[in-house]
Amino acid sequence: MRLDVLTIFPEYLAPLNVSLVGKACARGVLDVRVSDLREWTYDRHNTVDDTPYGGGPGMVMKPDPWGEALDTVLADGYEAGAHTPALVVPTPSGRPFTQELAVELSERPWLIFAPARYEGIDRRVMDEYATRMPVYEVSIGDYVLAGGEAPVLVITEAVARLLPGVLGNAESHRDDSFAPGAMADLLEGPVYTKPPVWRGRAIPSMLTSGHHGKIARWRRDEALARTAEMRPDLIERCDPAGFDKKDRETLSILGWAPEPGGRFWRRPSVVEE
Ligand code: 6GU
């Protein structure tokens, strides 16, 4: 996979050379190119932003540097044999970045990231490139960052670990919290390793019982409890067909009951406070 990043802070992307993404690059699975957007400015101050039309606070990124930078990167990539690019624009006004979208992006051969600083990029840039390629405007959560560079790191790591030959163990994907279909969209419960007692805290004895069926059931119940606690919205969204008899029992103990339609809702009597 080829991955271009156009940014006014190229140093911010240095972590792409570390850890899993760095290894994917070293192995030739990923080909990362970071370019400085200011290379495509021609004034003394290398200006990339200007005041917004219509007034208001902040600055907007000018279309000219983006247009020239994107045209250059596109020409370079095509020349190097890359094909079917997709433009990824991290922005708090984008659609949520999910595991499903990570999988979709991991199946594309060429991603071009256009992280914005300031109040965003002139809308005409996205409109222009959308006539030539898919444009994904994505947000990594409901909070505001100063720019899209950290989201580029986040999205790249989520995508890179899905590429064939990067994670080593193909099984590692299957149990991911949020892996589509896996563990029926529950969060993962607690995990333990040696020593068996640490600062007086023993591991749950179930895990050394040797009863693999009972251990799987215990893990499932822990996952249900964890999800009900941290992400009740995920329980409500679950297709109830994915719950077996013991799941329903566990949910009932946790204060959840099925509606006539079958979906689970937390009984109001059990909500704390
Ligand atoms: Cl993608 N960019 C910025 N600037 N802030 C964000 C974000 C992206 N996702 C959540 N907050």
C-alpha cells in the first residue's frame, strides 16, 4: 500500500517510522511518503491560510497549495505505478472513523492524507478531487484537536495492522473489540499473565481450571459485563439473535431486559444514582 501525507508539520509524522507501522514500511508492505505542503507556496512567508469569506474566527487553508501539492503527489504516484488513489481528509466534521472504515481503507492500494490545521481546507479542494477519486472526510472522535496530523497516525495504525503480513498472527484480528462480527461487537474483558499472585492479588481461579468451555463462557460473561458498563449503547445496538441463553441470563443479572422487539434495554430500576 502506498501512503502519502501532505502536511505543514512533516516532523509530526515521524512516529510512522516506529513500531508496527515502521516495521510494515521496513518490510515493504507500506510505502509512506510525507511531503511539506509549504513546498507549494511561492510567497516570502510560505502562506497556506487566509481569512474566511463571510467573516468569522480563525483561518482557512488556501486551495492553491493543496491543489498543486495533490497534483504533484498524484503525478508522482501514478508514475511509480500506484493506482486508484483515495483522498483521506481528517476533520472533526467528518464521518466517524470505525473499524469497518479501517477495513475498507486497508483494501485500497493508495491513500493520500490531507490533514488540515486551522478551521479547515477550502471546500472547493474536496469538491474538485471528489470528481476524480473517493474522498473520505473522517473524524476520530467527539473532541477537537488542533490539526489532523494525530488522526493520520491513528488511522494509519488502524489500517496498517490489517494489511496482510503485518500482524503475524491472523487470529489476532478476530477477537478485536469492534472487529465486525467478532465477539458479537462486545468489548474485551480483562486479561492476566504471570505471576499468578501480584501484590496479594490472585488471578481469577477459573483461568487455571483447565475447563476450556467454562473459561470461554467466563470470558464471554466478563465481556458482556464490561460492555454493559463502558458502552451500554453497544448492547442496545446488538442483534439479539447473537445472544444465547446464558448471555440473556447474564444480561438479566446485569439489569438488562429484552423489549418485545427482542433488543436489550437496561431496566430503569437498576440505573445507578
Ligand atoms: Cl480528524 N481532526 C481534528 N482537528 N480534530 C478532531 C478530529 C480530526 N477527530 C476528532 N477531533
